[in-house]
Amino acid sequence: MNELHKRIYVAGHRGMVGGAIVRSLQALGHDRIITRTHAELDLTDQAAVRAFFAEEKPDEVYLAAAKVGGIHANATYPAEFLYANLMLEANVVHEAWRSGVTRLLFLGSSCIYPRLAAQPMAEDALLTGKLEPTNEPYAIAKIAGIKLCESYNRQYGTDYRSVMPTNLYGPGDNYHPENSHVLPALIRRFHEARDSGAPSVVIWGSGTPKREFLYVDDMAAACLHVMALPQSRYAACTEPMNSHINVGSGEDLSIAELAQLVGDVVGYQGRIVCDASKPDGAPRKLLDISRIRALGWTPRVALREGIERAYQNFLAHAGVAA
């Protein structure tokens, strides 16, 4: 089969990562990309997912669909995060196997690693300690997804792969004032403070935790790169029981430093105040990306450039002028 004519299902194409994967596939000339909105296909409904795979018969699957959110959303809706993510990944993986899909890519999250894992966090740190309590339900669901793929490979001989992205940002991000992740939340907060002339901006926590960020189009490129690897090369660089691959920038900075950078990009001149009464989350989350570097992938978009692009996307999405 001509690679460009494969039937490729991208689950979660309206999300930030799924949308970037679709853009990347289209840029390469893929002309049989299959998508469904949530209204068209509820991935937590097993019968609906089974009917979809029976009808569409995709050759490959990118499982980028997930219920996601920041610390506030995870703390407020733990049951929803655990249930929705467990159900949708189980349904997609199982029905992909039932319909004969031999290659699938599952997207996890760096929160799968223990809260106090050695830094940078290597793939073999999985299940070696306690998770960060603020997003434990989401992390457990993502760990289950990794193990689901590994188990289907072991039992059924499929080629289901998993990538663990660091904190992502860029086009298609969620800028909700309460339910978004830290970087888009800061972009919105600093933009609104600049426009209103607010003398200060308050950020959650002490400002000392360190985080790593990756532009979403770099993540999409990594996904396509991993999927294109011959099975023998992928297997040679992974372990049967830790077969996932970290994807990140390889660099981190403190939340206070990130706030300063976002404020500078947005053009905010006021003070930045840390609210230490709010939770910090894990003290540091930096991924060891030596495995994917050895497989020939490296990030391209530097953090400041990525934030500048993200801010322009926010302005376009919000319908406001800089």
C-alpha cells in the first residue's frame, strides 16, 4: 500500500495534539485521514466505537483523544478524569485490535511518573513511587493506557506504541481561566492584566516548581516519527514492560521564570505575585529524552518563539488586537 493512501484515524482531532497531528499528516500528503467529533462518536461508548471501526476499517490509529485539564480541573473532577480516560482508551485499543489494526500510537502524559522521581525522568521510572496527588486519577488512566498497549502487543502480536509528552502548548490550546494548563492560563492572565492596566498578576503556588514545555507541532512531528519507525528499531530502543517513549524539549524552567517570560512576550509591565496558599504540584518534571533522540528526533521550536506563536494564536482565537 502507498503510505500516503493509508486510512489513518486520528482520535481527538479537535484537541491541540490531535489537530497538530492532522496538520502534519496533511502536510506530508496523506489523503485518507479519518476523524470524528465527540458529537459524532462518543469514545466512551463501546458499541459506538465498535460500529465505527467496523465501518471505517482504519489501517493506523493515533489515539490523541483524552479528557484533560490543569490542577484545578483535576482536583475538581477526579472521577470524570479517571472514568472518561479509562473508557475511551480501552474502547479504542480493543476495537482497533478487533478490526485488525496492527499499528496504533497512544499519547500519554509525563504525570505518569512518581512525584519525586529522579530528574530527568527516564522511562524506567514508571511505577517506582507514589504519584502526584493533584492529578493521580488522570495519571492512573494514562498508565493503564500504556499497559493496555503493551499487553495487546504481548498477547496478540500487535504493534501498539506509546509516547509520553511533556507539557504542551500552541495552536488549539485551552485558554479557560480555571480549567487550562499553566502556560495558556498565564498567557490569558497577562494579556487581560495588560489590557486592564492591573498593577499585578497573581500566579498559583510558590513559583519554584520547574516545568518543561514543548510546542505542539514539535510533538506532532515526534508522533509521526515514532509511527514511521520500523518495528525492529522501535523494539530495539524500548523494553517490553516499559515500551513508551518520552517526548520533550530536554530543558525546564521555574514557574516564576515562565511567568516572567510570558509577561515579557505579552508586554505586561506590572508586578508578578506568587500565591503560596495554592498548590504547587510536583516540585520538578523534566523528561529524559535520550531514547527519542537516539531514534533520530529532536525539537525545533525554542520556548520564547513558541510562546510568541501561541500568543498570536490566542489573539486570533479571542478576536482581539495586540
